[in-house]
Amino acid sequence: VKDLLKPFRLSLDKLKEVSARLRKDMIRGLGKHAHHRAAVKMLPTFVRATPDGTEKGDFLALDLGGTNFRVLHVRVMEEEQKMLKMDSQICAIPQEIMMGTGEQLFDHIAACLSEFLDSQNLKGQTLPLGFTFSFPCEQKEIDKSILIRWTKGFNCSGVEGEDVVKLLKEAIHRRGDFDISSVAMVNDTVGTMMSCGYRDQTCEIGMIIGTGTNACYMEEMKNVKRVEGEDGRMCINTEWGGFGDDGSLEDILTEFDKTVDRTSINPGVHTFEKMISGMYLGEIVRLVLRKLTEKKLLFKGKESEALRALDTKDIFETKFISMIEEPDSGLENAIKILTKLDLMCDSGDPHVVRLVCETISSRSARLCGAALATIVNRIRANRALPHLKTTVGVDGTVYKKHPNYSDKLQEMVRSLAPHCDVKFLVSEDGSGKGAAMVTAVAQRLALQSRLLEESDSEEDEEEK
């Protein structure tokens, strides 16, 4: 069994190598001309600062990422350093709207927004809006984002290649019964960083390890070659799930990873994500258990029944891994899960299944830790600091629900980024509160810029 699992056990030297490859790919993604060919996309988000604690006011947030969307009213209170979710509402998107025209979709969103504002007695106010739109987009400015392609079962006509903020504003204008003052487009990873950044102002990295995985961080503007300007910083959405799409991780891909990729809905894409995120971990375990059964190392005497059961794709859910690795009840859980899946077991089988789960979840945590260490080391090098203290805002079920995933990930970051002191903060509603916070920070920066311009013009007048 250990021989079969050997390719999943990556040495510290190999993980250092993986980190060095990611560093190169990040630099390529930031390049003015190289980014088109880069596997790690390094998308500018136009978020120019993290919270400084002076943000305040009422904000709306709109979170659209699937068959439902949420509308929230968030109040930011400077004196208490608090972000309160005043209320929220979930609206369903019917199938015919998901497949209809873009106009129908945005009219439906505007109608739900209108209903929510009525219920909150906010109709008379013109509030800023944070918009989390979890589809592949190319962001041009904080309030301009072009949809590249629909995913998740959506196929609304007339939206791909268009600015989704403009389409939303047009739908609100068509209704004419309310208005919004400004819109900030937010990626869910950025929302995670910003919702944590209000609680801890050293938070400059956001990371998600759930169904999928991604990270963002504050990069120096002078290194973001595809956006004008040299001063200050900008949050970069790395899209690190695509790391390895150019073949750079070929030497650490196992036969099981290759099968998972080949049988997925998007072969050849999101190589890194498929090795570490919740959507795929259970499937890797299933394929390994199947191989062990074929080799007569599991379910002895009942191999043919077990193989039939293990032939069903996605039958072994990722949440089973967390349950089987629970320190006290893990083996008991393993017996229950195997029985439920019609996998008859003798006394040794639950131990083998647990070993498989531990090996595959450990690889995920260690790879993720190596990738995060790359970002942390980059921030330290960018700022020429002998020692960096920073905080990572984290969200995602794999990180939150697995009993020892976070410990293994953090241990790897300490090993590969020894000159960095990294704190981890679990996000509370990054795509809701975080979207409101991005809007609040954008407003603060706009006000500061306006005041600066006014004082400059006053100085000019005095000189004249």
C-alpha cells in the first residue's frame, strides 16, 4: 500500500522546486506581453488598498455565483471597528432566465434588488454597491469587468464580451424606481482578503481552498506591467488553480491525477486545482481505492463487488476524507462509510482507507502551503524586508472542515518561508461583507484623491 502511495509523498526539496516554478509563473503572468501565454493569469483587480479602519457607512452587496444570488445590506461602523450584516435576501434564478437573454437576467436582478430595498426602507437612499460576480472576467477598472465566458450552467445571450457593470446599471435605469451611487466588482478571493482586512489591517493575502482554490495578494504597482502607473500597490488575483496547465507539474502528477483530469469536464485546465481542491480530492481517493482492490490489497475475497461499487464516479465524497481523519471517531466513521457504499471490509480495511485519505489530504495541504509560501516570500522580497509579518484571510470548506489540514498547510509555510511570520484568519462572509468593504475602500480612496486635487488647485490659485 505504501509503495502505491509513494508518488503522493512529496519531499521538502520537491516542494521547494514547485514553489520556485510558481514564482517564475507569477512573474510571467505579471508581464506586459508574457501574460497571454502564462498558466498563472495574475489578473489585476484594480483594488488599490486594504482597509485602514476609517471606513464607514451603509453599503449594498450583490453576490452572484450560481443558481441563487444574495443581496445584502452591510453597515460599517468606524468607532466600533465593526462590519454588521444588517440583513440579506436570497433570490433564485429560474432555469429559463439562466438560458435566456442578458437583459432578462439583469432585469431579474434589478427587480430583486428593488424588492430588497423596499423591505429595508432604503429606497430613498443612493447607496454604493459591491458586486461579487463569480464567472471568468477580465477586469478593466474597479467598475468595469468584461465577461469572458459563462460557466455553472448559465448561457445568457448578449453578455459574453460585454461589461457586466454596465448591463446591471442599464437594468436599474430601466426600472427607474431606485439608484445606486457606484459599483465595485469583486472576485470572491479579494472579498475574503478585504473582509479579514477590516478586522486585521496586516491582512494582505486572500486564499480559498474549498470546491476550487485560488489566492490574491497586494503586489507593487511597478511590477504590474499591464496597468499604467508605478506608485502604490494593487491586489492581484493569481488564479493559481491554472498552475501546471503548461506541463510544468508533469513530474509530480500521478496516474490518478491524470485520470481525474481526463474524465473532468475541462481536461487540460486547472491542473493545480485538480490536485488539491475539494471538488477532486474524493475522486482521487476513489481511484486509489479501486487500484488497491484490483491488486487484492483491499476488500479481500469481495473484490468483484467492491470494484463494481468503486466504478461509480464521485461516489467517494470529499467530506468522507474529513470524517475518516477525525482523531477520535475516524475509524468508526470509516466503517460506517464503507458499509454505506457496499464495500464489505475486514478489520484491516478501515486502516488502509484512512492511510489513503491522510496521504491525499496531506499532499493537498503541503502543495497549497508551498504555493502560499511563494506569495509570502514574494511580498517580503518586493519590500526588501529582513522579516515580514502578514496575515492571510482564508475561506473554503476544505480548510475549515478538515481536522488537521490547516496545521499541515501552516507547517509547510513555516518551512518554506522561514523569514515570514504568517497569521491565518478565517473569513466571515467574504463574498458579502468583503464586497461591501472593497466598495468602502474604493470610496475612501476616491475621497482622498478628490481632497488632494482640491488642495493642489488651491495651492495653484495662491501661487498665481
